[in-house]
Amino acid sequence: MTQSFAAAGTAAGQLAEFVLAGDLARPARLTVPDLLAWPQHQAQVAFECATSGTQHHRFTGPLLHDVLTDAGPAFDPVRRKDRLRFLIAVRGADGHHALLTWAEIDPDFGRAPVLLAVTLDGSPLDRAGAQLVLPQDRCGARHISGINAIRVDGGYTA
Ligand SMILES: Nc1nc2c(c(=O)[nH]1)N[C@H]1C(S)=C(S)[C@@H](COP(=O)(O)O)O[C@H]1N2
Ligand SMILES: [Mo]
């Protein structure tokens, strides 16, 4: 089974989509073409993989922060401390997953320019599904391809 077409559980010819859910005022289902509605950014990245060595790729897409902000996360936007307990869980259709904190991508905190990529080396990801891109990572493991779910969770406490 090739990862790209299994990615978001779609048959060939259909658009992949992912579920955006959790503590959000406006949960959504988004296709890769839907992601063109936000300002597009570009990232030229190099990352190391433990099994396949160093890879170089160019990605374009919206900032994860912009897309999630428009979904209405359940914190008070003027109280910065309110965001600090929010987590973002991202999952690929093959079950590969990773957690980010909201603060990691927030312009007031870590400001990581994390993308939801819609193209990879110039090719659209419409059928393969959106890809998480973390230009700041040395290791490629968080570059989740074939995203099928993103969950924002504000319930985390120690
Ligand atoms: N959905 C999914 N995305 C994934 C992985 C995976 O197993 N599943 N592996 C990660 C790892 S370990 C690396 S190094 C990069 C690049 O992997 P590739 O060479 O298989 O594209 O993708 C990441 N994204
Ligand atoms: Mo890897």
C-alpha cells in the first residue's frame, strides 16, 4: 500500500480531507484546496531521517496558526496565559502522530512557522492530503504526511 493514496482514506480521484476538531467554536472538514483560502507561505527545508538520511524539500501552504485561529479555539484571545494549556494533536491516516503546544506556534510565544503544506516540491497534495511542516525541526519525524485529523485540546492540566 503506498502511503500517498491511502493517506486520508480516499479513493483515487477524490480529494483528501482532514477533520479539525476539539475545543473549537467552528470545527471543520478541510480539503487541500480549502487551505488555499489562507495566505500562502513557503518553506525550503532540510531534515534528517534516521533511516533515509538528509532530505531537502520545498513546501507551500498556510500557517497552521492561521487555520486553527479561524476555527475559534476556546481561549480568551486577550489573555495570553489562557492559551498555555492548549495542545494540538496531528495524525496521519497511517496512525503516525505528534503533539504540538499552542504556544509553540503562537506569535506571542515560540513563533514557529509551522505550515499545513498544500504543495511538495511544486506538486499539489490534493489527493495525498495536507502535510505538517516544521521548518525548525532537525529531524523529519514530525513532518506528518497525509493528515487526516487535527485536534485542539484545551483541557490539559498537570
Ligand atoms: N504519515 C506519516 N508521516 C510521516 C512519517 C510516517 O511514518 N507517517 N514518517 C516521518 C519521518 S520519520 C520522516 S523522516 C519524514 C520523511 O519521511 P519519508 O522519507 O518517508 O517521506 O516523514 C515523516 N512523516
Ligand atoms: Mo525519519
